[in-house]
Amino acid sequence: MGTWGEGVFENDDAADWVEELLESTREEQLANIETAFAEVLNSTDYVEAPDASIAITAATLLAATRNPSLLEANEEKDQLAEFVQAWPPFESLIPVAVRALRRILADDSELVELWVSAGRADVPAMQIEPILTALVGDGSERRES
């Protein structure tokens, strides 16, 4: 994974996925977002880093419908802001996004392992916590049952 920073959008997988998303039709965009979460949730043993990065990016876009400040400054910031503003509410995706984010933070996640090996074990939670806060509010729904 090519990574140039700690931000959600600061890796090749996220950047490529966002570029593809912005070039897609609205129907394709929704399918791409659903697929991003499904790739993480359907992994049976190990969540691969590219799948995790893309799911975090998709969850960030979903969360930005509630908190636009989650969009980081990047080349596509203006396009992402327009994209998010044009979205209808996708409330049905919120529980799926939350489950995918929890799965990424689990022990069997390559993304977490990569950050741990780089001496930055705090980065995945640092990326995901603000997204979860935007998606579920006070955090009471973040705890697993």
C-alpha cells in the first residue's frame, strides 16, 4: 500500500477508489459503496489492507453527510463535498458501515498490523473514531452487543 500520510484519503487504495467513484454514475456509486463494506464484512479470516482502506473511505463519505468537516483537504475535496451534498440520506448503510469499521479494528486486520509494524498503532482508531462519532452520535451504539 502506498501511503503518504495518516489521513483516510492519504493512500493509493483510497485515492484510486475515490477517483473511480467520482467518475461513476449515481447507481454505480451506491453499488461501489455497498461493495466496499461487503468486502470487509465477508472476509472470513483476514481483512486485507486495500479492502480496509476503501471501506474506511466509503464510511468517511457516508459520515460526511452528517459532518462535512470529515472531508480532508485533498485534490478531490471540492468534488467530494459536491458528491456528499448531492447524496440522498442513506440511513440503511449506517449499521453496515459501523460493522465494517469495527471489523477493521479487530485483531485480524492487515491495515492495523501495518500501522503497528510502522510504530503507529494509534492511527486506525484515530481515523475511525471520528467517523463512528458522526455515524452513531454519542457512541452508545458503537459498542458491540
